[in-house]
Amino acid sequence: MPTSRRIVLASRPQGWVTPDNFRLETVETPPLKDGELLVRNEWLSLDPYMRGRMNEGRSYMQPQALGDTMGGGTAGAVVESRHPRFKVGDRVTGYLGWQEYAVSDGTGLYAVDATRVPLSAYLGAVGMPGVTAWYGLNRIIAPKAGETIVVSAAAGAVGGVVGQLARLAGCRAVGIAGGAEKCAFVVDELKFDACIDYKSQDVSKALKDAAPQGVDGYFENVGGEIMDAVLPRMNAFGRIALCGLIAGYNAEPIPIRNPTWFLVSRLMMRAFIVTEHMEVWPGALKELGGHVATGTIRYRESVAQGLDSAPDAFIGLLKGRNVGKQLVKLV
Amino acid sequence: MPTSRRIVLASRPQGWVTPDNFRLETVETPPLKDGELLVRNEWLSLDPYMRGRMNEGRSYMQPQALGDTMGGGTAGAVVESRHPRFKVGDRVTGYLGWQEYAVSDGTGLYAVDATRVPLSAYLGAVGMPGVTAWYGLNRIIAPKAGETIVVSAAAGAVGGVVGQLARLAGCRAVGIAGGAEKCAFVVDELKFDACIDYKSQDVSKALKDAAPQGVDGYFENVGGEIMDAVLPRMNAFGRIALCGLIAGYNAEPIPIRNPTWFLVSRLMMRAFIVTEHMEVWPGALKELGGHVATGTIRYRESVAQGLDSAPDAFIGLLKGRNVGKQLVKLV
């Protein structure tokens, strides 16, 4: 059996995540038992929710235990199998964590067709981030043609899909992202109608131009000042899909400054975790896979090379350095 | 035609409402035209939403114009009629404002049966406050038997009905109110399972005992610190009906300190204005009228005597001095 490297949680962050919160370990892969298979992970997905799991205390996911391999979505190939459902050479996605090889009993592992769309897309637009976008937009915002949909972190893996799905639904899609490069990507490549650079623009003022009819749906990944700027621009009966609040993940939570806007505009806000709505995944993945295969939905990847680059890449993700889906290429 | 007194908005409040924001005027009632009727208002309803209308600027209701008669729900008797739908002696409810007599063309005026329930109840449990409770509970919180429902301003006209309807739905009803007298009323008369006195208790700690299974539905009238204390006690998939934020009506809006709780517990919050959902009124009023007639739903009234007492009574309402429905008796 091969030697494998993995990254474990060495300590819990105080504020910003630092490299010494992680530890790289080299381990021998144990031999397979009946019903098990060995996967060589080719891609590791880095996602904002991982920050929450590094903390102790109540959250929507179990905290990551100290010393355990960091959890994370992966895509790879079956290299050995004593499992009836998988054979050597199958390409699979699953939740095998920050490691090069993993033994699995097949739980949560899915064979995918890596000829139709690239394997890595199953960690992005045709994976958890894509379904997250699909669920929040379709099941919470429920856009009607002609409405205006705003999404924060628009250049990210989730936000980029939100706006493109909104456009496909006949809506005006307005992104909010940090920096000129991200905004150019959002407008030029993803074909959003507009994108606001919160680092150089006053979001509230810029929304007057970018969303002249007001905002009917808001897909929130960020929170804090950006949310405070969007709320006053929302139309009556606006809907907010609360997916993340990355602005407040590192320190004290950031308040919603003026909840009166909820009353003034009779807003609805619902938070969600896409893994609690598995019933929508097959349909959403089919739809997203079709759009990606035909190029109707586009995406970009930020790729870090090698497992040992994962901690820095993750810190970069939390600081907004990536454009599009943040991946680590392990092979 | 009779001489009538009315109260107009004299100036807009800076912070707390003061008596000099109002002016009492005496006017001659104009003679009726065809299609009009004259109502003698017997009861005037005082409600928190009136505070919002005293401000300038965007809100969910048009601001009250300076010099105009203060708007407000009323119940009274037809004393003269040239209107085909109303005859002298009919008891009617409507939105005739802070005045003793009003000429109406019948718009928004409804004849009611004041023998089944007292006329004043049509301004409370069998009126707008009752339907507000009904809508927020049934259409937003949608309680299931066995769940725990918390309501702030529980001794108020809306809150009292929320908890009683929740109990009728098989739920545990927990009130939050200010002061021992109000809490005694909520538990002893309205038969809530528990009531927390936010003036003498730590709401967060008290909720551990009062809602040992956590909070599934929260009917919010107050906001601020009380909301901050309830959010961490909410169960996964909890629902919040946002009816009012009276804690922040007078000055700077009060933030929601930690919106992360929405993510942690995947909460849904929806704000509403009951007059935008007229389709539920007939059914809700029928249900509420039945419960009040049989004594299944109980209520209390704080009654101020005479039109000139209305400003002080309204200020008292905003300061939480009333128990139950705040009314002004005009006759």
C-alpha cells in the first residue's frame, strides 16, 4: 500500500487562520478489508465552511477534532478495490479530506463521468458549490423573470453560478466582489449585467446604478458592511438566501446594523446548508452538468499545487485572494 | 352637524414622542353628501405602528402629513347616513383616526356585531392586532404541536393572542414581557406556559428553563437585546415572524448583534404587515371571534378616557406602560 501525506488540525485559530494551525503528516495506508476501496485524490476542494469547523463550540457542523485529518471534498481515481460498487479506474467524488490517498467503504462516494465535464468541475459548478447556488437561488430567492438578483462574493465558486443561473432565469444579475480583476471576470467572462467592486466603490451608491429597479433577491455570502449596504436597496417582499457570512468568521460576529429594513420592505431571509437538502442534488447536478458541458455556465479555478500548499491556499481563500473555485491539485 | 374634536400631528418627534408633537383642534363637521355617513367614534385604537408614521422618510406606510388628523383604527356608531350600506345605529369599525366624529364614504368601514363580542374587541383580539398574531403565527411560524413558541411584548394586544393561539395549536407558549405585573397577567390570565420578565431576569438564562427544548418559533415585536438573547436558543430550522422592532423606533436602529445564529441554526425570518394580506382576514376574524366569544382567547384592555388623553396614552404605549390592548374611550 502507498505511503500517503495528510494535513491535520494542529491547533484552533485565534482570529485569522495561520499555517501553524495545520500539521503535515506522512502515514502508511492500511491494507483494504472486504468492502473497502483505495482512492488516490487528484483534487481537493477548499471551501469557506471549513473555517467554521476549525472552531470549537456549537455550529451547524461538528467541529473538527484536533489531530484529525482536515475534512474536505475530493475528486480522484479508484486505485484498488474490494468494494462491489467501484472498480479500479473509476473516477469518484467524495468527502475524503486533505490527504493524498484514502481508504473508504464507499459511503458518500460517487462515480462520475469525467469525460463530459472535467473531474475538477465536480468540486465546483457541478458539485457542492453549484448545488449551493442552485438551492439558494431557486428554493429561497425563487426569482421571477425581470427581477434583479444581487450576489456577494460573485467571483467565488458559489456566487459565479448564482448570477449565471439568475441570468438564465431572465433576471438582471449584479455581483459584488473585491477588486477590479474579479469584477472584470464577473462581467466579461460570467456575463453578469454589472459588478460592484466593494474595495473601490461605495456599494450603496453603486447599487443605485447597478440595480436601478431595486433588488428583489440577494444571495449573501459575506455579511457585514456589504449586507448593510444592500438591505436599503431591497424592494418590497425581497428574499435573502443566507449562505455565508465570511466577513465575520475570524473574530467577533459583525452585526446587521439596521434590521428595520426587514420591516420597511417586508423581507424574508432564510439560511441554509445544502447538504441538508439532498433531495435537490440529483436534479440540480443534472441541470448544472448540462450547462457546464455546453458552456452555458462558465467557471474559473484557482489551483494550488501539491498537498503542502493547501494551508496557504485556504488562508488565501479566506482573505479573498482566489478567483473562482479554489482547488488543490494533488497529483 | 356636531362639533368634533380631533388630534393632529403638530411636529415630528426627535427621539421619544412628546405631548407637543400633537395638537387638539375643534372643528365643525361638514354636512353629509349623498353616499356619505357620519360616525361617532366610541373607541380609538393606539398601536405601535403609529410611531413610524410620525417620522418622515421611507417606511412601509406613508408618513403622516403635518397638520393632518392622526390616523388610527376606530369603532363607533353610525349617527347619520346617506349611504346605502349603513343605517343609523349600525356599529362599525374602520380607520377614522384620532377624532370624535368622522364623515366617511364607507371605504374601509365594516359593520360589526357588538352583541357577540364587545365593540372594543374589534380593535384588539378580533381586529387588526388579532389578525396580526394569527398571520405571523400561522403563515410564518407555522407551528407544529409539541413545538415551543416564544413571543416578545407578550402582554400586548398582539403578543397575548400569539401565545394563546400557539397553546391552541398544541405548542408550549413562552412570553417575554417587562415587569412582574405583566408576566403574572400572561401566565395567570392568558395561560402561557411561562413568561420571562426582561426587566428583572437575564432573558438568555431564563429561556434555558422556560424553553428547555429550545425555541422553534419566535414572534418578534421588540428587537434589540431581547432578540439577541432569543436567537442563540433557537432550534435548527426555527422560524421568526418579524412584526415589530419597537425597541428601535425612537432613535438609532438597534443592530442584530450576531447574525451568525441564522446560519448556525438555519433560521428563517420574515417581516410582514397584516394589511397586505387581506385574504386571510375573514377566516382569521371568524376564528378569533369564536374564541373570544367562548372565552377561549382572553384579553385585557388599558383604557384612557377622552380624546385629549390620547397623546399621553400613546406615549405610555411606546414606553410599555399598558397591559393588553391600549384604547381611548371617546364617549
